[in-house]
Amino acid sequence: MVRRLKKDVLQELPSKQRTTLPVQLPKKDMKDYESARKDFIGWLSQTGAKKGKLRKAIKAQAIVKLGYLKQMVGERKLPLVMEWIDNFLTETDEKIVVFAVHKKVVATLRDKYSKQCIVVDGSTPNNQRQLNVQKFQTIDSCRVFIGNIQAAGVGLTLTAAHHVFFAEMAWRSGEHLQAEDR
């Protein structure tokens, strides 16, 4: 097996530039977040979770709690994420790849940018994925690629875009490294 680094094969590629944009949730959302963080099982029962789900959550409270908090933050920061994407689309003529983790976040982004995006997530059939990628790569009006990090973070070629935006962070940093190289 021969393994080469991208920088050795394609020397004309510039180095990656990463920008971190800290996000502060609105006070109302921070109150909900803190309520869930402090009394997770109480918060989960208030959200209408079924008894079986509650029993499982009690057994694995720490990891379940992190998952719910992560999803809550992803959903609550969507207005800020969409504002940033709107600014990008207004200020440039370029394409962008947007990665998210949760279905609701992907669905909200898909609904917002439906006229100028394609989506690859876990529900996208394998034969449709390559067609979606081809559309993004070749059609100028298709400026936004929205992908679930796990479903679209590996094995796709999205070189039409020079910008990658992570609306949510995955559990493992390796997933980000793979996804940003699309």
C-alpha cells in the first residue's frame, strides 16, 4: 500500500484555515439548558419522554444527558447558524459545505435553503447520494451542500466548495478531519 499526503501530491493547495465562532445561546435557551444540566431526569420527564426511555436514561444518565444537551444546543443555535450562512451566501458567490449531526438540524437547514441546496444524510439512498454530489459539483445555483457528518463526511468529493461549516460538532475529532477534506 502506498500512502501519500495531500500536501505532497497537490502542492498548489493552500493550507487549511480554521475559524472558530463562539456562540452564546439566548437567555431563555440558556435557562432551559441549565435546567436540563442540573436535573436531567426531571427535565427529560417534563419533555414528555416515555417511561421506557426514562428508565434507560436513568441507567446511563451521564452519556444520555450529554447527548440530549448536545442536541438541544444544536437546535437552539440554528438561528445564529442560519444567519452566518445567509451572510456567507450574500457576501460571496461561492459554494459551501455545511455539516450537522442531528436530523432536526439537517431538516431545518434543508427547509431554509431548499431552493439552493442538496442534502446527504442517513435517509438518502446510496444511489441518490452520488447524484446529489454531482448536482452540487456542476450546477452553479446549487450553492449549499448539507450533510450529516457520519453519512456525508467520508467518501464524497465536494471540491466545488472551498468552505466547510460545522453547524454542530461530532463526538470524535477524526470525523471532522475527514469531513473537512471533502
